[in-house]
Amino acid sequence: MHQLAPRDGVHANDTGQGLGISPQHLPIRPHGPKSPDHLPRIGNTKQGDNMPQMTEFHQAIQKSDWTKEKHVPIIECPEIVPVDEYFDVVVTLGKAVAHPNTTEHHIRWIDLYYHGMDEKFIFQIARFEFCSHGESVAGPNQGPAYTHHEGRTKMKVPKGGTLFALAYCNIHGLWEGVKEIKVA
């Protein structure tokens, strides 16, 4: 087993089972810098699988049409927003095709980002974590609590730009949703 890159002194094995591993804890292979194995292994692939090694993080982000794919985050907000006034934003997924919410298969978190027109950097707006999926000492899906994969926030912007949502499914990895916004 490989160690996960520590953050705030936390260590875990590379399965991450029951640990609630967030993307800050990507598995890092313990090889030297000249070996291609020094790169992060992204997703649930194991050494020897016939899967290509990902060499850049963006290769792990999947995109699709949310009306056909249950993993794609949907950003709901006005297309035109008032300058420097708060507006509501809802981020969810599975509206057209439902996503499971079980101990074995669930959405762990959704991040929301804003990239202003002509800006160099992207800014994180919110992180929504979904921590309860029916886990219990009695067994999977026997617990009393489930969280639904939906987040709500308010935000304001001085100019138009792009909202990005990134969702993490514990089985199928990272998925991106995008929405352009304009100001009036």
C-alpha cells in the first residue's frame, strides 16, 4: 500500500476506506523523481491495471452533458446577475438521471469556483461536503442518516465570468460542470 500525501499531519493507507479522503490527500507513489511512478495516481486504479497513467491532474476531470450523465454537477443561478449584489447559487447533480446515495456509491463533495472575465486566477466560492451515506455499525446502508448532494450559497461578483463546479463520486471520480454568468 502507498501512503497518502500528508496534510495537517494526517496519514492514511491508499484505499481511503472509511477515512473520508478529500482531494488534498491524493495517493503519492513512493518512487524517485526520475521515475514516472513519482506522479500522483488519480482515481481507483491499481498498479497493473490496463489504465493509462495520468500525468496531469486535469486528466482526471470528466465532462459530459448533465441531461445524460448523472455525475455532472449542475449550477443553477441567473444567467445575468446585478453588479456587486448577492445572488443565489445552487449546485447539485442527478436531476435528469438520479445518482445513487448509498454507502457504496455516493457523491462525497462538490466545490464551486468563479473565474472572472480577464482574471488570471480562479477563486473558490464554496465547498459542500456530504458526510453521511447510511454508514452504520450494523452494516452498509443501515445507518439512520443520509445527506443529499446539493449545496446552496450566495455570492456577488464585480464582472461577468464563469462558474465551475467540481463533484467527486467515490466510485467514478471527478466531474465538472460549467456556467457562464454576465453582469448588468
